[in-house]
Amino acid sequence: MIKTVILSLISMVFAASTDHSQDHFFDAFAKAAQHSQKRILIERDHIEQIPLNTTSSRNLKWIEATAKKYKVNVCSQFDGACKTALLEKVNIVPTSMTLAQAAIESGYGQSRFAKEGNAYFGQWCFESQCGLQPINPNPKRAFFAVKSYPSMSASIDDYMLNLNRHPAYAEFRSKRKLFLSHQIGLLQLPPTLIAYSKQRQQYVKKLNYMLIHYDLKRYD
């Protein structure tokens, strides 16, 4: 029911007046992002609850699976180093940043990739039938597609997992920790995502514009 309501709200975005269509998108997408955050926080809470040096086979299997999911390579046992490394990666992406990137990458949910493949973050894939190709792909380039998803929720989950485990976003994860503990401001985060787009510095400027112009911090 919740997913149906969220999707209905997204579909109403451009039925609304031009002045307010972006806010409708942000309001609807924020609800979906918060569901993804809750799933991550459940994982994080589980990590916090497991005793260090546990010998429970159930706990160790869960730690092994979670370490594999987040690409943490120091968890042969659940010691302090393993716990610290997991908590660095198993954390929420601020709603404000999620909204800014979704709006840029999907054209406020109106791109073909978003409408046909629930692709809101422009993540590429390179296997046959993994997603939607551009309408006029460059024949000189190797095959790529924009990864498709069964739902908007799955797209958000994969986006957050990407930021949480890809080596290119290690600085983002470090700065995020400081932001979530109120030690730095929101605008310290966009420069850490310079590798997300080939536009590089221009992309950082776009993120800053989105965050400031639409006051997206109100969603955090």
C-alpha cells in the first residue's frame, strides 16, 4: 500500500503546477528514501547488538554475509576492526543528498530511464539485458546500459549500497559520519561525490544548487 501511494504521488508531479512540481517530487521521493534508510538502520543496529568476538554461528554467518554485501574485507572474526569497518559503510545516505541526486539523474522522475526502468540514479551496467540503452547509442563505445529495477524502492536501495561500498566514495563515507554527528555542514558532502559523474566539478555545482535552491536539508 505504501509503495502504491508513493508511486501515485510521483505520477502526479507534472500534473501539478510548474512552480510546485519539484516539491511534489521531493515530498514523494523522500518517503521512499526513508524506507530504504530504515532497512539500513536495522542492519546497523544488528551490528551494534552483536557482542565482540562472538562465537555464535548464527551471528557469524550474518556478519559474513553483511561483510560480503558491503565489501568489507577485515571480518574473518567479529573484532573491533571488523565492527568499525562495517559501521563505516552500513549507514544511511542523507535524504537531502538522495533527493538532489535523484532529481538530477532522473529529471525529477520524468526521464525515460525512470519511467520505464525505475532508474532514478543513472547507474550503469554492462551485461546484456541488464537495463535500458540510450535510444541512439554510440556505435564506437563499448556496450553499456542504465541499470533497471523492479521498483523505485529497489533503485534507491542499490544507490545507497553503491555509495556505501564503492571505493570511489570512501571520502563521502568519512564526511557523512561527521555530518550525521553535526560536526560539518551539508555542503561539505557534494565535493566527495565528484566521481559520480563525468561532469566532475560541474556535477558538484549542480548538487550544491539543488541543496540550496530547494532547501533539501529540511528533509534530513
